[in-house]
Amino acid sequence: MEGSSREKDESMLSIVVTARNDNHGGNLLHRMQIFVNGILVQSERHGLRTELILVEWNPPSDKPRLAEALSWPERHDFCTVRIIEVPPEIHQQYKHSDNLPLYQMIAKNVGIRRARGEFILATNIDILFSHELMRFLASGALENGYVYRVDRYDVPEDVPLNTSIDKQLEYCRKNVIRINSLDGTRNLLTGDYLPSRLPPFMSFAGLHFNSCGDFTLMHKEHWFALRGYPEFDMYSFHLDTLFLLLAHYGGVRQKILSNPMRIYHIEHASGFKPEGERRLTMKLKSQGLPFITLSEIEKWAMRMHKDKRPIIFNQRNWGLSNEILKENIICLADVFKERKAGIKSKSAFSKKKNILIFSEELPLYDLHSQGKRLYQIARNLSKNHRVTFFVCKTTLKERYAESLKKIGINVFYSIEKVTKSSLFSYLITATDIKTLLTFNFFDTVIFSSVKIASLYLPTIRKLSPKTAIIIDTYTDLMFEEQKERQISIYESADAVIAPSEAKAQQILKESPKLDVRILSSHSTMLERKILEAINTHLKKRKPKRFMIHSNSVMKSSSSKKLTVIFIVKGNQEKIGPSMQSLILNSDKEMTEIIIAIDGKNAGNFCEEAERNFVKYFKYEDEKELNAFCIRILNDCSSPYFGLMKSDIIVPPHWDRRLIAHFKEDSRIEAISPITSHFLYSSMYDFEKEAWDIYKKYKGIHLPSESVCNSCIVVNKCAIKKKGNYDFANFISSALKKDYKIAVAKDTLVLELKPNLIIRNSRINFKKTESKLVSVIIPTYNEKDLLLKSLYSFFHQNLEPDQLEIIAVDRGSEDGTIEALTQLKPACTFKYYLQPHKGKAAAANFGITEASGKFILLSSPNIVAKDDLISQYLKSYEHRTYENIAIVGNILPEKDEYSTKSLVEMGEAFNLFLERKTFEDVGLFDETLKHQWINIEFVFRLIAKGYQIKNDNRIVAYVCNTEKSSIDVSQPLLKAGKEFAGLMYAHPNIRSCPFNTTKEEIIEYFIDKEEKLIKLAKNIVGKLQKIPKNEQRNYKFGSLPLSVVCNKILSDYYYYKGIYKEICRIEGEDWLKTFIDRKKIDVQKLKDGILAVQYLMTSYLHKGRGDFNKAIIMAQKANKLADAFLPSYCLGTYYLNMGKYRNAENAFEKAIKNADKASPLMEIRRENIVSSYLYLALSCMYQANYAKAIDRLKRLVYERIPISLPEKAIIYDFLSKCYRKMGKEKEAYIFEKYAREFKRETDVEVLKPNIQQCPSQQTLR
């Protein structure tokens, strides 16, 4: 929990509300706009620093989001507005989600849990605050230890919108309908008075319960201690009353703010009115919605009165803290706004700027110099400007984020990189760059490195062209093969920051026109120098960085093999896709692209070239085009020269394939691709066709006079030899000049012409839609598994006449067909025989035979729960997109880890979609096998614009066969080959980064003797001979040693398949080329592999009880690799042997290397936590209790996810350390926490003693 002390730069008040755009109560947006406008205007008028948190729960799919439906300011000096979205997928997890579209109190808890203010106000979206109340809130008079309440005044719904706040409040004062006060409700129109209906037992405390859901204000510390409103799956009636009772019995006193401090509630049709309580309860009962009654509240109140403490209803993950929720930042407040007029800014630059800093990770200022420099820059700028920090990846070191927040810097994480693994995910504000730039304008963006700039700079230029961009070069290394790319990125920025004169000269040597500013890390003028660069460059913007002028000097890299001139001319609708395919599918290390743009019809193509760092020039006529082309031809050093028109689509690797033909036949002077005569339904389909043609005709070319009129690549020497310089009509003139032209049969391109033939890919369904759901199960020699699976589908809680089950046998020889003939289920059941045509073909056959509106693709090893299909249908009904496919959750039937289960689970179908989807996307690819059948189909769904919905509530179980000795090497080899083929066909699929896979492969194939694999096989063989009850002694870190060895073998066979396919396509020397290009330290890699072998051997000796040999091998591993696992392993050995000083040093080193992982030395969360605990234990045995406390606190501060059993150990250790130091008060507090965690987890709290050190497993 965040600290309770008020920081001067922290928002004083967080206002939390919830809503959805469903017109609840009528005229909803009108009431909401009045509420929002009131908060914004009054916070500025009274100088109240606030944040408004709007939790948008279960937004309707047919209505715009509230960020779009309401009007918002571009910026605000006092109020930050955050909209947190709880998607329908989470809402549907609740039992009454069908009848209750918004869980009001759970939604408010979502906002409360993520609030940053010192005080938190829970209210509603139809409220106006009196000026007197807002003035009190801004006065700083709020105190910790109190819950604040006010009277509510109800007013008519026709409060004017388009007028000032003063006139709105005046209207409210003159048109009060009823007053809701401590004693009851008085209706001013009828004169009726309704006293409070609280039971006598609850009335004694003098608590103001009336309309408490509209105004409950107290310190954040108390909200967190009570864990927010009780999160019951029911209507929110009386939950606010119950919460006030919890606060009362939790020692929070109530303060009722007196008149004229009040709130005005805008009436609406569905709002609660005391006189309508009976009608509301009858309505809830008729709908089957549960709610709390006053008698139940009285029972809880009596229990709390007796126990003298509140009942904590919620779990520790209250407020959906274990969910990563999308957040829109509508506007960011200036937290340094002066409250008094006339105070001059201390900065020489009086105008405050919005500055956005991009970094790969948080500034780790106490670990390395880069982090310290970045922190200095951010801190200096934040003194007088609004600074936002955008982090590209999450770490376990959240204390650094807290340091930034304390100096007034907002911290955001890239939503693509955030996972749900963190127990502290409620502290993370996740968003995407598009959302951030859409709702905020930044004067300046600072990138911490050229690597980060290359990822986000084009997007920023596109979304925010007026933003000044600065790149810090502190960590950038100028490698020869990356130099040209780096310089082009620097040139696309407005200014570059260099840490020294030498670095500045190095950059200027490559690009003399760059604006390079020297900014030493020790400079006392950090803010001034950065802002000078911003202000100077805003006046002298040079947007045309990549434009080639007639008098400019052409500079070309000698490493490029091909220079292509892309001629922009003609139909603008064709030019965009054509240019995009060329830029995306060209090899950046091989090909340089230069775009020739028709000056008469330039469109936005100059800006597009700038955004993609591509050189371009403008021409007015064919004569000028020729002149530019001749100049480029003479200046470029590439051996090959290409011309391409803007009516062509190229596939991935087109350039590499064409150039390969020159190497195969030196007589070829020009090469042209073949042209497709079909119109493809998507780029994905075209890329697949191009890949299939390449595999079929690789390396084949034919002499031809009929060449592609839109694309040709020529040997540059041949152009100069023949003197052919008519580039405007080059292809036709090349034929006249008798070039030896060949057509590459393995390279397919697509010309965008109107007379293309449309492919007929319509599926011939043999049955009309007569069922609701068809389940399709392909099978082969899996009789027992299939029967078990079919039995589970026969007993679904669905009407039998709505269900159809189809089994397609691929030629089984185990009696499958004979067994199927005996089945007589209540639902429709069909089985077909389709011998030896593969799993994809069997699935396709079943699809064409299906008659269901929906199709569920399953597998024979899948066992369905009885509500599986009904859950799929419910999930589909609550979809938020029109085109959707649903993937259910597959869990192992037994909680066991084995190589076989991984393969089987990878191949298992569990996909639910409409039958008509196959007409749009096509059937499964019958050339693929294994899990790539499913994955390739999902890629196609995404390419067609379908949303893939992963619904974890839909659970099926996968069964393993009893044959544990099955050989999985061949299936894994084939799976690896198919993956490589898929990546070569579609290299732009982001979900599978191929370069990352190549880097993982290196660890397995850098050692030609494959000693690691031999050792893993040897250990697996030895462990199989050991009784199962003894195998638990053989661990590798926190995992069984057998599991680690099996994983190494599985990965090896899989990667071997990929390796062989890459060798077939790129050549046997691809690995050496890749290592050289990536500057990989081979010796360090080999040392790491050898260290893993030593660790495996060490853990094998340890399992046998031979600690002497185990520690020798661990010492060798620790000496070889500066990594976490070797030090961790060595530390556990020293600890068990009683060498506490050595153990302490080993665990210190392990923690230091906690961020250094590799595929072979994976670091698990529990290992990191254990290393801290072991380190503290080592210190405790040496009576160094102060250091033990420090390390345990650091474990908590690092925000590493910690389980409850681990927390019990941490607090128990802290208690014992404080007791040894004579600090009984602290010892008692932590002992109390330890007991609480012990009760919740039933874990025995450890008692460290000198005689016997607890083992690793006991500690965890």
C-alpha cells in the first residue's frame, strides 16, 4: 500500500465514479457532462488538485465509449482525468451478469484500488458540489482518521448544461425536491417526512447513512485497510451502508459537514428514492437478483460490535487488482500549478511544456549510469514542466516508478508488454502510445536510445507532427552494419543529445547537418540545454530530411546489394498498398529504396517516405526522372539496380530471391518476377501463394521476352555497357537493347489491374443449417481417448436436437470404427472414414459435412465439462465484435508436466466459430501438420479482421495416454520445420518474432558435439530407474530435474527442425552470418552452456546426497557464468552446509544477476523470492539482523509478486529479527501479520534455529 503522508506534488483528492453508455435512467450523457464540467471548473477555481477516475464497466458494443461520447478539455491545470475500462469478458464472470449490466461497488473498487490521491471520494455521475464544499476540500483541512459525509439535495433533471457552474448551482438551490439528511428524508414538494429506517441497534452511533453512496470521503489508507466496498455478486442496495459500518468498527470516525456544504443530485427515472424502496425490492425479487436486507446488516453490525473490529469481506485482490485494465488518460494535470496569482516561475522558460520520455525500462538510477542520467534529466525537467514517462517493458523493480511519482512524474507502461503475473498490477497504469497521443499533446518527446526511437518515432510523427523529437545517444554504439540505419533515425529527429564532445564528433562525422547538443551527465544546466534544443528547433523545423535535391550529394551504403527506384505515378489508391508492401517486405540489410514522386500528383507520399526513413525525390517530367535515375545509378555502389512501378504488390523476400538468380547464372543481365492473374482476398493469401510457388520452383528461371512490365532488376554493369539510360521506359527499351533477360519462376508479384480474375474459394457445404452446434473431432488410432471424449460431449446440458457430433477417422487400426458403430447417443452422431489424409483434411471434411450454425473443433484427447458448449454460446452472445472466434482454455487432466502433454496440448483443437466464417477465411491448410494447423488458421482469421477471444471460463481437459515412453523427437522436428516455413511465408506476423527464435537456437547448436543434449538424455535415463518417491530429491532450482532435462530435449528437437529448415533456405552458413551480424559473444555463450551442464550434474549429485561433488560442480558453473542460477545453486549448498558467510555472498550475487536470464537458465519468480529469504536467513545465522531486515524490506519494496505462504515467512523472519534487536513493538506488529497470513494459508511459520537449517522446499 502506498504511503499515507501527503507529498506536495501528489494529487490531494481522487474522485471515483462508474458508468456505462447505456442511457441508464434516461438522459445519462447530459447528467454526466454536467458532473464532469463541474469537477473541472471548480477544481481550477478553488485550486484543488484532483484526479477524476471514471470506471467504464462492461461498455456496450453498439455505443461509443465515454471518452468519445462526452466532451473533454485538451489539457487542465488542476485535474487529471483517467478512464479505466472493465471489459465485458470480466463482467461475464459474475453469476448475475445477464440481469445486472453494472456492478456499481465492484467498479468503484476498481477506481479506488488504482487511485493516486491522498484522499479518495466515492461518488456518482449525477452529482454537483456546492462551492462551499469544494472550498473546504481545497483548504487542506481534511484529516486522516475520519470519513466525511454531507447531506444530499435532490433537484430536477432539467439542470441547464450549456451555462456557467454558478448558474447551475443557483438553479439547484431554487429547485430542491427533497433533502436527505442524518435523521431522514424530507420531500419539499409534498411535505412528507420519511425518518431513517435503520434498526435501533444501528442508530445509537449517530452515523449518517442516508444517500451515503453519493458521498463517502476518507483517507486512502482506510479504503485499503478495509479493502473497499464488499464485492458481493448482487445488486448494490445497502452495500454503501455496510461499508460505513465497517469504517466505524475499524476506528474511522465520521464527520458530517454542515450546511451550506452539500451535494446536489440530479433526478432520473431509475434513481433510488426513499418512497420507492418497496417497488425496488419487488422488482429485484421478480428478476431473481439478490440484495442485502437491513436485518442482515444488523446481524453483521452486532457481530462487529461484539468482536470490536470490522469484518473484512474482500480478498487481497479486491478491486480486480490481478487484472491489467485498459486506461485512457484524457488529460494530465499540471501538479505544479501555483495557487496564488502573480508568482513568477523560477524557470527561464516561463511557459510550461508537456514532455514525454520514452525508455526501455525504468531509470535504475542506483544500478547503472544510464539509469542515473535518465533520472537526472527527468527530475530536472519536472521542476518546472509536466513530465510523463513511458516504459516499454515492465520489471520487478516498481520502487523506481514510485520515485518518479514522488517528484510529480506520471508513469505509463506499454499495454502490449504488461502481463497479469504481478500481484501489484493495480499500481501499473497500462496504455498504448496511440491512446496517449490521442488524448494528450506533448511539446517534446525524448527517446532514451536510438533503439526505442526506431520503434515509436514514425508513430509519433504521424499522430503528433508538431511535437519536437530529441534522441539521447548515451547508450548508442555505432556498429558498422547498423551505422546507416542509426544515422537515418537521428536525421529524422529534431535534435540529438551526445554525452561528450567525442561522441558528438563521431555522429557529426557521419551526418554533418545534424543538430547535436552536448549534454554531460554532470551538467548543472540539464533543463536549460534540453529546452534550448527544443525551442531552437521548433523555429527551424526541417521536415524534409530524406528528400534528395538536384544539387545534393548522394550517399549510399556499400553494404547494400540492390538499389530500387519506386516510381510513384498514376492511381493513388494503388500507390499506397504498393509502397507499403515494398517497404515492409524488402530486406533492409540488402536493399535501399528510393521513391520517385510525381510532383504534379504528390499526395501524402512525401510524408509517408519521411515516416519510414526512406529517401525520395520529386520529378516534374520524364526528362527530370531520367536525370535523377542516372545520377543515382552513378552515385550508388550497389551491384544491382531495380525499377518498380507503383501498381505492384511484392511478397516477403522478393529482393533476395531475384538477386539469387544472378549468382546462379552469371550470364543473366536482367531478371523479372512472374505475375499473378488472381485477385486475392487478403495479403495473407497472396503471401501464402508466393511462398508455395517459391518452394516449388526455387532457383528456376526461364529466358523470356515476356517480362513483368512493372518490376525488373538489372546488373548495373550491363546498363553502363549497353548505354541504356531511358529509365522512364526502361523495360520496353531493355528488350530492344537485347538484354539477356530471365523470368524467375520462384518469385511471384501481384499487379493491381482491374481485369484480374477473382479466385473462387467458396466452400461447398453439403448440408443446410439445421442444428445449433456441430462438434467435429478428427481421430487416428485413439479409440479409448475418443470414446471418453465423445461421452463427455454426449452429456452436454444442451437440447439433443440442437447438437450434432461428427467424428472423422483417418484410417485407424485399433478398432475405432467398430467401437463407433455401437454408440447410440440422444443427439445426432455421425462418423466418417477418410484414410490417411492428415488431420487438417479430416477437419475440413467434417466442416463441409456439418449442419450446425456454429462449429466447435475438438480433439479426441479433449474431455468436455457438461457446460462447455453452453459456455461457448454465452460467450458468443456477449461478444463485443461482430466477427469473432472463441478459444477456450485447455488444462491438463492431471497436474503433471511432461513432454508428451506439451505436444498433445499444442495440437489440441478447442475453437468455436460460426460456420459462415469458413466461407470468408477458408478451410485448414492441408499441407501443414501438428499445432501449426491451428496457428496458421488463427493467423488467417486475424488477417481477415476477426477478433480472437480467449475465454478462460470455458474449460476443457486434455488427457494423456498411458504410454510414457512415446518418442516425440520426430513430431517436434516436423513442427519446427513447419514453424520456420510459416515464418518465411509471413515474416511480418508480430506474434512470432523470428529473429528471437534464431537467437534461442544458437544456444543449442553453437556446440557441434551436442554435449548438453547427451547429458540431458543420460540424466533422464538414470532418473527413470529411480523410484518415483525418491525422484522428488532431484531438483533443478524449483523444478524437478527430470522436467528441466525433458524440456531441454523437447526444445532441442523442435529447434533442430527450425535449424534444418533455415539451412535449407538460407544456406549452411546462416548461423555464422547471424552471429557476426548480431555481434554475439560466442565464447560467453559457450561458457553459459557449459555452466548449465555443470549445474545439471551438480543437482544430480545433490539428489544422491553427495554434497562435496555437488558443490564442486556448482563452483565451476558459478565461475563460468555471471548469472542468477549458478550463484543461487551455490548459495543453497553453502546454507545447508552451515557456511553462512559464503551463502550470504552467493545470494547477494544471485540477486544482483536476477535480470540475466536465457532459455537454458530460466529464472522463476519463486527462485528470486527464495534468494532474498535465504540471504536474510544467512544473515540471521550470523546475528546480522539489521542486514536481514534490510534485505527482507527490499524484497517487499521491489514489488516482486509474493504468495501468501511467502509473506508469512517474511513477516515471521522480520518479527524474530526485531525481537533479537530488542524492538518488541515492531516484533509484535510483524508477528501479528505473520499469524494472519498463517491463518489464511494454513502454512506452518518457520522457526529458524542454529542447529538445523530449513531446506529449500520447506522455505517455499
